[in-house]
Amino acid sequence: MRRRQTGPATAIDRPRHAGDIPTAVTPGHLKFPDDFLWGTATSPTQVEGYVANEWTDYVAADGGHCRVACNHYHRYEEDVEWMAQLGVNAYRMGIEWSRLQAAPFAPLNQKELERYVHLLDCLKAANIMPMVVLHHFSNPPWITSAGGWVNPATVPAFVDYAAKLVSALKERVHLWNTFNEPDTYASLTYLLGGFPPFHKWQLTSYRKVIKHMAEAHVRASEAIRRAGHGGRAPESALRRTGLISARSKSSRCGTICWREFRIIPSTVLS
């Protein structure tokens, strides 16, 4: 989703690519396209509560934790009503991997899947388009205990999860985001110590995470495209987040992903 303009459009503010930013109709006024997405965004661990992943026992400096969080897990219908009252037409949401699979390559937990399906149906009834994030800074306990994204075995496990989830939700979801800020995740887990497992300056592990997430992104993207359903993803989003469309035939997404993943390690290590 695009960042809102905070002032009049000027020559310096004009988009580099057609359609990136709405054009000025009159000086100081902007007209947004009819299909422009105004949305809200959350991550499962931050809002759902009752989740079992590496963040379950984490307590922040102010005493905050995610054990109950906003209780979106039980109150999502109410939350969708609030979104509708805000007037948004899009919602970037995550689906918590740890709820859906109990082991590598296991079938999806049908009870948990049905809850997400109902959430998606509530969004549709409210005319809100979902954008689903497959990985947002959290992993199932069995991934964490096996070494997380440092372990190359995480790649096929994630791709299996993504393929099964896309197959189950392809009629309801048209925008998919493979990884939320993978560079941030890799940096805070193995360079800066801000995310579990809270390691600092482990450059070899950091580069492994970057490499494995990039490989998983490319392969999961292929699985999404094979599903054959979905709308057109905004090109600007491809440059940053790994957002893709199931209908896209282009390899641009994978190219952009590799470019972003590779710039950061070479910068840090040089």
C-alpha cells in the first residue's frame, strides 16, 4: 500500500513511475484512483494472543507481552467492524504458521484454518481486501528448535506450508506477501540482538538467514503463481516487501528480492 502524500504535489514530488502517486487535479489537490487501497496492517503475534512461538515468553522492558495481546484471536469479528467504520478497503494481515502446522510437511490444522477462513469471509462481507503475509517475524517452535532460518531445511518446510495455505485460500486471497521485512528480521535476530534468539554480530548466521529467506521467497512465489488466482500487485510494493500476485508471469519479483537481500550483507561486511 502506498504512503499518503502529506502536502501539495510539486515537481520534486512527482512519481518516477506512472501510477506510483496520484496526479494533481488542481494545484494542491490530489485525486486518488478509484481502486486505490487504503488499509490497516497487523502481525499475528502482536495482536492475536494465545500463540505458541519464540515470542510467547518474551516480556518487553515496559512489561508488555503477546500472551493475550489485543485478543484478536477471539475478537476479530469486532475488529473487522472497526475497520469498516474507519472506511478502509484493505487489510494486511498475517497467518500464524505455528497454528497451522505441528511438524514439517504436516497437514494444515483444519480448525485453525477455518478460523482464518471465517476472518477472510468477514473481510469480504465488509468489502475489505485482504493481503496475507506468510511470515511476520515468527516461527513454529519446531522450526526454532531446529535452528530457525540458519538451517537450510527451513526452506522446503516453509515452501510446503506456503503451497498448502495458498491452495486452501486461493479463492479468497488475491494479494500475498511472502516475508515482512526479511532484512529487518535477519538483522535483529543475528546482528543487533533485538529479536529471538537475541544474538549479536553473528555475521555468518546472518548471511545464512538472508540466503535461505531469499530462496524460500522465490520458491513460495512460484507456488503462489501456480495456484493461478489473484489480482495485480502494485509494482511499488514489489521493491520492498516481496508482495506478489498469483497471476504475475514476471521473474521481476525474484530479481528484486535477491537484489535487496544481497545489498545488505555486502554493505555490512564491507
